[in-house]
Amino acid sequence: VAILIPEDFDGSDLPPSERGVLLLLRERLDDSWYLVPSVPVVVEGKDYEIDIVAGQTTGGVVLIEVKGGILEVQQGVWFQNGKRLTKSPGAQVMAAKHALVRRAKKTRVDLTDLFMNHAVAFPDIGDVPTGGIGPELPRETILTKTELVWPDAALSHLVKETGPLPEDRILHFIEFLRPDLILDAGPPAFDRIFRRRADAATDSILSALEGLDVNQEV
């Protein structure tokens, strides 16, 4: 079972298609995978959202855009349940990926050797052409209901298999997506860290002085 971040994530507010894909991935991937659902990204005054971020220490990260229902493409224009989409699923997830990278760099998140790819999930579609859909969606980037039966095999075509990353690299990236902070009226976090280090240094000096006193008494 994949590791969901946060563990108690309540997906009741998600569209049924996103919730269904998230549950399938969680149940059918092993615990080498981390799943982070519904990730908002704000950069340069523009809003983006990534439906699911799937990360693995041995492969990298795959950003997944989910589109449920009946999909049609007419002369490159996408329709979902008869409604025209302002952006194609591929363009949407690629824009979110580039925005996430820019945001990570602005906050000095170390992305060194962190392979990042994207995919689209169509849980209500049985199959698509072997050549993919247009220039932006090669076949391997499309997860239909067929691929979602064995998502590990499908995602293996989207990650990099040149060797495992240090686990802390993936964990730091996930912490960037889902930060742990205590926001209160106290001093800023770096002040607290400095004070803890200063207190530790003081304790060390006092311990050394106490040791000298003991030695002198002996």
C-alpha cells in the first residue's frame, strides 16, 4: 500500500474521478511510493493545482492530472462531458509542473537529480490510440482504466531507473509540498533554532567547567 500524505487526508471533497484514482493508486502501489493529493501551486501571481503527486525514492516524481467522464478531442480542442476545456489535460499538467519547479527554486528546495515527469489519468476511458493523443501526450503518459489496474507497471515507464535517490531528498520535497509548521506568537523558527543551539553550547561549556572544578577538588 502506498503512503498517503497526509495519512488522514479526507478526500470526500474531491471529484469522484480524482478520489477514485487516488484510492486505486494507494491500494495498488507498494510502500515505496508516496502520494500527495490536491497540491495547490501559486507562483508569479498565477494559480495552479496538481491533482496527485506520486513520488518514489528509486525513480522520481510523477505529477498526475485526472480527467473523468466522457472525453472528446475535436481538432485539438478537448471536451469533457460535452463541455469545452480551456486547456487540454496535457497542457494543464505541464504548466503546473513548470510552476512547481519555479516555486521550489524560489524557496531553495534542492531538486538536484530529482527526476520529474507528468501524466494524465482517464479512469473512465478504456483505451486510447497507440500513438497517444497529439504531440503533447505520448501513449506512455496516459493512464486509462486499463493502466490503473496495474499502475506500478504504467508508472515504471514514467520514472527514471538509473538508481535510487537518497530518501531524504524525496522526503524534503514532500515536506515542501506538505510542510510541518507551528505558527504562533513566539519568535520566528530560525530564532528558536538559534536559541536552542546557543543553549546547547552554553550547557556544554558549563558541563566542561563543572568537570574542571571536580578535577581541581580531586
